[in-house]
Amino acid sequence: MANYFSIFLVVLTLSSGFIWLVDSLLFAPKRRERMALAGNMQSGDSELQPDQQLPWLVDTAQQIFPVIAFVLILRSFLYEPFQIPSGSMMPTLLVGDFILVEKFSYGLKDPVMRKKFFATGEPERGDVVVFKYPVDPRLDYIKRVVGLPGDTVIYRNKQLQIKPACNTADNCLPMAPVALKLESVGEAFQNFSPLERYTEQLGEVSHEIYRTTDHTNRSGDYYRQPGTQVDEWLVPEGHYFVMGDNRDNSLDGRFWGFVPEENLVGKAVAIWISFEFDRVPSSWIPSWIPTGVRFERVGGIH
């Protein structure tokens, strides 16, 4: 189901455009004729006087239609801004990051029913994607694509392993752990526990992740797929397996399953502004007011 803002934009664009069209075809010529008969048509401003006597509704429609139509096209088919509300994608994305999502990366969809009408590409392993949360499609989630259709994914002892999909036994690759390189320990904390920062090589994409030093086994909460082990998933056709970069603080595919292709919104490609909200709870200033701007974070997302 499309979000209400998209529906509002479509209705407002169609309504204002329809009012402008009907007035141009039916009522504007009659106004000009009446003005000519009344002797109000003067040389040099024959094109301006009819506009000066436009009804309020028509004048408003003409003013807002180009703007609303531009916003609708930009937001539905090109780029849409999103705000990062949680730390599930740290260190790649932080709370307060405002990102741009490329809507045409995986196909063009109508803004109301979200049905794809033109294919432009498919997600690749390592892409950071925004999607409609399968459990509640009213919510937008952002995670990293780990498993493609047909892949087998294992997350065991905090080690990600992937066996890529293959068509024949001759070109099948074995299950292999994703390469990790420890970069630092303790630069950030989660629930008073130091975080380990690793560089992970996921396909062609090199990116950073966080892991805690806590070895609590959360597999009892994992999504159970029939025919596989508790920490193993076989990605169905037309679906994707996603995970957060903050591996021990992310409600992702490990806990609720797979993202259907139709739920994809687009690919996160850039941070256009980033705000800090570092304020003590006792402060009288509202918590939603930024305390600073992180200009160094502006740029592409990897």
C-alpha cells in the first residue's frame, strides 16, 4: 500500500492540472470574449488582462501545478529524502543522517500502487537499500543486501557465510565465510559494551560493520525457514536477505525473513546533510533541535 503522502501528491497534481485544463479549454476563451465585448481589451496587454480576472481556484491551480508536478516526478521516479532514525546501520549511517534514495535503481514504479512498469536493474550484494518493512509495510527500513535470490546465507558465531546461487553443479561455489578485518575496539559502545569495528568484503563492496564483544546467542529469536538450520536461510526467488551493519543491534532478516522485490523503495546513494543531537535529557531545549552539523559525513554511501 502506498504511503499517504504519495497519494496526496498524486491527487493534488491531478486535481490542479485538471482545473487548469478545463479552464483553458472552456472558460478562458469565454472570458476573453466578454472582455472584448465590454471594450476592455487594450493593445499591448491582451494576454495579461484575462489572467488578472482569473477565478481564485483557477489561479491557485495554475500556480501550484508546475511545482507539485515537479515534486511528484522527483520523489516518485528520481530521488527521495529519508532520515536515519536508529543506529542499526552504524558505522555506515548514524542517527541524524539525512540520505538520498535513488528510486530508479531497481525499476520505475507508479507512486500509488507501487507496481513496477519499467525494469532498470536489480539489487547487488552489498547495496544499502530502503524497503517497506515486510511485517508492517507502512514503515520504511534501511539495511544492506546480503543474500540474493537463490543464495544460502549462514550467520553463525557472528560470522557471515554465503553460498551464491548457481544453475549447474559445475559452476557452484562452496559455502565460504565473508572476509573480515579487525580495525579497532572500543571507539563506540553499546549498552556499556565496547564495539569491535571490522572491514567486511561483501562481494565487490568493502564496508565497515560493528560487533559487540558479547557472545550471547540470539538464534532462538531467528526466523525459522522450513528445511534449514536455525541460523541458515535459503533466499527464495524474487526475495532478498538483508542485515544491518550494526550486527548486534539490528532487527533485520535474521529475525523476520526476506524482503520481497515489490517492497524495495530504492538504493541509498548519498548523505546530503547530517545533524548531531548530543543533548542531555535535562536540557530545556527540545530534543529534536540539532546541536551541530556533521559536514564531514556529507557524500556517497558505501
